[in-house]
Amino acid sequence: MSRPKAFKPIAPEPGRLTYQAVRDAVRASVDGGGFAPGEQLPATKSLAEQMSVSLVTVHRALQELVAAGVLRRGQGRGTFVHEDYLERSEVSVGFRFGLVFHAECSLADTYHGQVLEGVRRGAADCGADLVILQFGEDWRNECHGFLYVNPFADQLDRPPRVAIKRPTAESSLKQPPIVVVGANWQRTNVWCVDTDNIDLARQAVDHLVSLGHTRLGYIGGGDQSSNSLDREHGFKAAAAARGLTVDPSHIQRASGWKLDENDVINLKRMLVASDRPTAIFAGGFSLATAVCHAARQLDLRVPEDLSVVGVDDVRSGGLTTPPMTALRQPLMEMGRQACRMLLEIIRDRNVSVPTRQLLPADLICRASATRPGESSLFQATDLRDDGVK
């Protein structure tokens, strides 16, 4: 089948986003033999002109096809059909996984980027196709099961009910299997793969106590996230196990995944109190950097006056001032295991009891936490990058 010289303009469709139509048109062309493995696609500008859409729309569509393993991009060279894509399709088990993200998430950030890469590799290992979706999108009855990335509880309370496609059986109207990645909501209809966030918090507390800190504080995200709730619970339990009494005013929840203006005011109020904590466990990297920034504005030195431990060992974690002590989550492995779990569930619909797999985090010791009153020269216990290989 010969390759078409150009793509047709994209016609608006009610209830369907334009980038999805672009994504599906490019994928259909590849699947239909319009582009051979290893062949280069037209430039992004050319695609935008051919389809009568914006450059941003084409960029997003191509980004999702790269994430799904259909295309690959070479720095400064262009976009190509992935050499292994059609070969993977030939050995496919015939299943399609829907990978569901929050609309506001960025696939470029460390958390979502690593989860996405793990899922992509896991889907390839399983011989399954992968489609990237968002909560609230039209499901279009194309997936046999879904991977929800860090969903809120209310999103699990309203799961889709669609006619599930089966490679060897007729479709039937039922709830498709859902595997949650990066959250630990206990529901009767979902399985999950997550970090053991209670143990993660315990490691942070144990590390700070081993350094001699007895006045600890905790800054966490909002209660929409199971991770935030588990980390707060783990912090309180670990402190109690160490015989420490934590002042309730030293435990603060942010309005979301980062501090807003009122959250910063409350944090600073805690840091200027006469009985302020000498160490803070922050349940996220952005929260940890916000604590360090607030401390500097109050002329508190990190770590001499205030030790800080965060979560997620992002690439910039070793470049902050001081370098951040953090708990590294096994994000790529979470994605891989979630794919294996979903494939097993789809193949065996008699599986009825949801399974939870909780993976351990690794403590990466750097210079943002030390003994009270001491300065610390950076000497990381782990000099690997953020885990992407």
C-alpha cells in the first residue's frame, strides 16, 4: 500500500478533542502501511498545515504516539515510525490498555514521565497496545482494561461501564478491569500497584530521629490523594513508635500538590514559633523545595537550623541548595507491574479479589538533613540518576 502524499484536514467532531483526531489519523496511516518502520514523518509544521490545526495540537498528538511506542523522535532529526512498532503489533495478544492521566498532569515531569515509561515498557513486554486518555474523556469502547495513574477517590467511584472488546469472545456490557498506579484507594472493583507510602514516611522519620531530631514537622498534600493520607498516617505512626509527641500545629496539609499563598503563610507561622520543629518531612518534592524557600526568607539555614526530607528523587534534587535528601519511588517498576497485573486480570475474568502490590522506596541521603546545629557537606549515599535507564 503506497503512502499518501498528504493528510486530510481534520474536521471538528462534537465531544472529541482535536489532538485526538490528529493522533488517530497519524496512527491509522502507520497501521495502514502509509509509513514504513523507520520512515520519517513530515515535519510538525507540515503536518499542522496539512491537517489545518495548530502546531501545539500536532505536538501533543505526536507526543502521545511516541509515548505509546508508535513513533520515535531523534533530537534535531525529526519524527520516525518506531522500527519495532509493527513487529510488536504482529505478536500482540490483541488487548488494548487505556492509560488514564489527570487533565492537568504533564508527561514531561519526573513522576508522570517515569510512570509512563514503565507502563510503555510493560505494555511492550505484554504484547499489548497502549492508548493515552484523560479522566472524563469519551472512552469510545476501544480498551479492554484501564490503568489509572494516581486517581482521586471520586474518580474510582464513577468507573466507566462499556462493552468490553474481547479478542476471542463477544462483547458484553460490564465494568472493565481497572488497575491503579501510584495510589492505594481500597475499592472492591480495583487493583493497585503503589509505593508503600506508610513505610516511606517511616524511613523519613527514622532517619531524622537517628540524626538527633525530636521536634518534627510534616507538610503534606491535599486529602484527595491517597499518597498524602498514607504519608501523614505513616509519619504520625512512626513518630509515636519512636516515643515522640508531635505538636498538631506542626502537621499541615496543603490545598493541593503544592503550597498556595495561605499555605505558605501557615508554614512560616510554624517556622517562626519558639517551639518550631527542627526537621520537616515534606510529602512531595515541590513541598520540600517550598519549605526550603520559606526557611531562607525567614533567615533559617538548611540544614543547620532546619533539616528537610522530601519525596521523589528528581533530576534537580542533587542540584538544589543544599542537595535534597529524598525518598526515591520505584516509578518505572510500578508501571511495569501494573501492566502485568492488568493482563492477568483481563485473561482471567474469574479473578474477583483485588490485589495490592506495595513497593519499597529508597532513602537517598544528601545535604538537606543533618544533626541539629551542624552543617553538612554533600555526600550522597546513591549517585545514580533518577532511575530512568
